[in-house]
Amino acid sequence: MPVLDGLDVCRRIRAHPAGRETFVLVVTGRDAREDLAEVLDAGADDYVSKPSTPEQLRTRLEIAARRIAQEEARRTAEAELARARWLAGIGETTIALEHEINNPLSALLGHAELLLIDGELSVGQRDELQIVRQQASRIADVVRRLAKLKNPRSVEYGSGARMIDLSRSTTHNE
């Protein structure tokens, strides 16, 4: 090649952000062992020595297609595994939260109800106790939605932080 040789082209491909996913097949006139090692060290996935036949080149391209398919399947499996681990973590967290929140929350709601039965509370105390009961009920509702979460997804929360979306729409499979 007039300006760059094949090794330079290969190195430039690998230096590009998408270069890791690009399959590089080098067709070279070099066939000494150290030359071929240099081709692979430059980042080539495979090579064909010249002169080559159309059948040899076709075979190498079939091998390349298989490797590309295997790599895609590996990436897909890794993504699915990562999602499964994420979901398992959410499930474990959900069980812990249900246990750690529901017990004291039940006691809080029960005592609030008992206090509301008391006829000696002032109107202001009753109003404040109603607020405590309403807010405790909101917490109970969040815990219930968390327990029913089927297809969790994260949403932007602000300042680049993300949180699990607990809106009612995420409790159904999408």
C-alpha cells in the first residue's frame, strides 16, 4: 500500500472506538513466522498468505463470520447475565426491605389506629395523627409496589443519578 502498510492500518482500526468489534483479516505476502506474529500483534484476527485461492479466502471469511456470530452471542449472553444479576439484586433487596420496613410499619399503623380511637385527643393531635397514618400508608404502598415489580427499569433521578422506577406502570410486563 502506498502510504500505510497493513500493520499500520490494523493498528489504526484497533485504536478506533469501534475497532475492537471489527474483524480484521489481513492478506499478506509475508509468510515468515515472525512476520505473521507481527500481524497478529498488530491486532489482526486472522491472516491469509499470498498467493491464495478464492476457496482459501472464502474459507477464511466463513471462519470470520462464525467468530463474529460467536462474539455477538457472547456479548448477548453477558448482557443477559448482567440483567439477571441486576434483577436478582433487586429481588434480594425487595425481600430485605419488605421484612425490615413492614414489621415496624405495621406496628406504627396499629398504634396510630389505637390512638385515633382515644376520645381525649385534641383536634390538632388527631389531625397530626391522621398525617402520620397517611404517610405510613404511603410507605406501605411503596413497599407493596416494590414487591409486585415485574420488569424494573431505572430512570434519571437528577444530577446523573438513577433510581428504580416504582410507578404503577412498571408493575406489569412491558
